[in-house]
Amino acid sequence: MKNGGPQAAHTQPSRPHTERVSVNEITPPEITGQILALCDDLGAMAPLYLNVSPAPEARMGWCSTNVLDQCRKEGGRPLYGWLLWEASGLYLNAEFHCVWRDGQDLHDITPTQEGETCVLFAPDPRYAADFDFKRRPNNRRFRSYGWAEREPLVRAKLGEASGSALEYRRRRAEKKSVTLRQMILSSLPRDRLEMLIDEFLFAAGRTDGMLTVTERGTECLAPNSVAEYRRRVFEINLMRKNIFKMADRAVRGTTGFSL
């Protein structure tokens, strides 16, 4: 497999922690050590659960516009940060987001794609209330599968790096729409499912990089790149389905991860 790296001989990760692997990214049911590590890579604060209460005229995918409209009507101010999603113990996905701060209370007033009534949100103090959302960062992704077994090695490698080298690695990871720890994870010995997940995460990041936030939404603006973007979307959706199929078979005990 391209960019696969060596297979792990004696470091087989634990299976995903669900009885059946979900094909959707969902709100994590608990705040784990890996989620806190993700927030550390993002530069975000500790996450908190928020109820989703869509404003009457709020539009899905337009969180910043929804919040700014709410502020004009009801006061308060926007708070930027990251929605944290989980794919059944396979990977985490951090999506830049905006919520409404009303005094000390936080409200997510934007409807979600899957109709979730509760989300996990990590505020990011680096983004001020007047931040231009059209300059928002892309999603950041982080593999969950294999993390428990690899975490000591990742921690050791983080400790070996100097401040300047660490910052260089962090910027390099951000350009690829993954986290610093994900970059390190992908350099370690991996089994077949780990390699497939990593390939998907980096491919999704490259596809994200083709998009631009405009007044009409998120678009691929370069006319000569639209066909390539559509091809990449098709390919990463196929990769994602293969990941879930492989994981689901392993959960059911019909096959192993290291095929």
C-alpha cells in the first residue's frame, strides 16, 4: 500500500470499542485521554458537552453567520473552537465551529447534519470574537485505532523534539489537516487497518485543501480542479466505506485486522 510503512509484528491494537461499527461520525460518548490529546494538538481548551438548540432561522453549515445574526438580535458574542467527532474507535475529527456566548452560557444554535441534540465542543482562545470565518482552519484528524498501544511511543517522540522542531512538525501537520500526534502515529509500525485509516485521513486532508470558504459556502473555486476534486471525494468515500467494512468484520469476529 502506498506510504504504508512496515507492519507491526507484536503490537496488535485493540479492536474498536463498539458492538457494530457506525458508518457515521458521532458525538463521542465520553471525554477520553485521546480527546484531551487532540485538544492539546489543536491548542484548544478542555472540551465540554453542549445541547444543540437551533435558532429559528439557523442554517446547517453556516454556524458563524447564525451566531452573528443571533448576536445582533439578542446580544452576546461568538465563541470559536472545534466540534469533536468520533468514528467508532477508528479516528477523531475536529471541525472548526462557532457557538453563541450569552453571558457565561454557551449555546450551539446551528442544526447538525445528522440531527444530533448534543455535541462536544472545545473552545479555542486563539480566535477572537471578530475572527473572519472565511479564514477558518481545515478539519484536523487523529487516528483512534491503535492509540492506546502507541501512546507511550508518541509521548517519547514528543519529548525528544526541541521547541523549534516541534513547532515545525506542528505546522507541517496542520497543512495536511491532521494533528501532530497523528503525524507521529503514521510514522510508527502499523497493521493493515491502521495504514488504511492513515491513508484515508491524509487523503481527506488533501481534499479539504482544495476548498475555499466563500459567501456561498465552501467551494472548489479553480475551474480546472473541480473534476479532480470530485474524483478525490469519490475515492475517499470509497476508502471510508472499506475502513468501516474491515472494522465491522473484525468486531463480528469474521476476520482479523492484519489481513
